[in-house]
Amino acid sequence: MNKNYYAVLMAGGVGSRFWPVSTSSNPKQFHDMLGTGKTLIQKTFDRLNRFIPTENILILTNERYNDLVLEQLPKVKQDQVVLEPAMRNTAPCILYASLKIQKMNPNAVMIVAPSDHWIEDEAAFEKDVTACFDKCEKENALCTLGIQPTFPNTGFGYIEFEKGSDENLKKVSQFREKPDYETAKEFLAQGNFLWNAGIFMWSVETIVDAFQKYQPTQYGLFGEGISCYNTEDEKAFIQENYAKAENISIDYAILEQSKSIYTLPATFDWNDLGTWGALYDKLDKDRDKNAVVNAQVLLEDAKGNMIRSPKGKVVVVDGLEDYIIVDKEEVLLIYPKAKQQDIKKVLNRVKEKFGDQFA
């Protein structure tokens, strides 16, 4: 394996649209959402570990998930778990991890990847990432993997790239916010728009230089700790300073300002597994289009349902169509798939009425 290859695996999110399985104390990345025998973070780690040395994979997560990470990823040592003492969006944590990696290896190229996405063709994923790494090693380029849109999705941001190039890696014109339906249809008709999967590659030198140029205050805050990083003094410095960082995404902080952004249209199937409906789409279905995880089911006049329970539990469903049915310990959710985006709001109402123990 190439010793200059590094990964930052983003594992701090809560995934509230997967409630009640995903909770603030045990988010979706630590669950076997697909019923494969491995959790999402385990699948992501193994995918990266195909071509990135084990010791070069850092896990970026919240302090409260430290033990979960070490339990589920036994190959990972404590010093590979980069802990955020406060929630400050993606730019601060990426800068922090990049400075740590740069101190370890100034020649490093790195991938920043979410821990909770579904990618089946791991060989194609490796090929695409290493193609971006090759460019990043030769040029001061910031690369992202774009996903070929299959329908006018209003739930994703889009990457617009310049037309007319025969190169595999396309120069990015601009990043576009989540569109309304009509705008999304226009994007697809134009043919030079990709879904933004939030998977980024760059050299540590390039990304650190970009922070110095576009986010000097942020760089100044974290740059003061360079002498502490990867030493026993790091924790105290981060505890004292991390909460001072601006709450800003890497997209706003760097990518929308840089003129050296490239995108590679991915050659693998991808799903961000952001909702129960997205999970339903990836699972095998019975002849009535029901998708089942873990449960033993007896179904009558039941069609298009997403059913999940503890392993081996018997679930009987009669007369329901296009519902999400999730049984987890003290909580049973029976909810229309058409309203799945509202589960986040339902969770807030549950917290108000019954307390945080169910969230």
C-alpha cells in the first residue's frame, strides 16, 4: 500500500431521519442498517482499508462516540480517533485532521469520506479515488467525486462542471444548493451536473494552503496548535480552542472559493442512505415490494413497506401500503414513507413529550 495515502472518515453525525434506530447516543453509522452483518462504519473502513494503510485512517467523531468507534473498529488505535469536543460543521474538523496528517507526513494525499454511505462496487471506488490521488500528487487540485444523477433529486446539492473537456476529471464551474424540482430537471437536461456526495480528495499541502488563503482566521486558530498535534499536549489545546472555531462547512469555507476544483464522475453505484426510503431503495424486495431487515414476517395485503425489527422478531402486517415500520426496544414507529422527511420533526415532538431517553 502507498504510505502517502491517508483517509479521514467522518463519523460524527446523528442521522436523525433514521430514528428510532439511529439515536444521539448510538447514530446510524454504528448500526447494521442493511442487514449485512457489518455496521456502516465497518463497511466504510474496510472499503478504504483496501488501498489505504490501516494506521493512516483517521476517524473524525464526537467525543461521546469514542468508545463505539474503538469497539467496532478493533484495528484502530486511540490516537487515530480524532475527537471533536464541540459540533462545528465540517471545515474546522477537516482542517484539524489535515494539520495532524501534515505533521505526520507532509507528502500525504487524503480522502475525506462520510462513514454512512452505501457503495457496492469497491474496486470501482478504489480506482476512482486513486485517479484523484494521482492528480492531487501532481497538481494543487481539490477533487471531489460526483454521482451521475438518475432522477431530479431535490435532496442533494449539485456540482456543475465545465462542458467540452475529454478529460475524466472535469473542472468545476460551481457548486449549486439543493434545488427545487423544476431546477433539478433543468440540471439533468443540461448534462453537466452531478450529485455532490461529499467525498473529497487533496494533498495536505493543498488543503492547508487553501485554509491559509480563504480562511485565515480559522487557520490561525488551529495553526497555533501545530507543535501540540500528535503529542500528549494536543487534547488540552483542542479542548481550550475548538469551540472558538467558526461553524462553517468545507463547501462554503473552501470549495466555493477555490478556482482549482475538479470532479470525477463516479463509476460506482452510490446511495447516501439519508432516509428510510433511501435504505428501502437499496434492499431486496419481495413480490409485493416489501423490504425486510432482521424480522420474520407474516404479511397480508401489505405492499411497498420498509420493515425493520430486532433480529428474529415476528412481525405481522395486514393492510398497510408504503409504510415505514420500525421496532426498536421501547419505540415502535409506523409512519408513511411519503412523509419520511418529517421524521426529524416527529423526533423533536417525542423528545418534548416523553424526554430525551427515546432520542
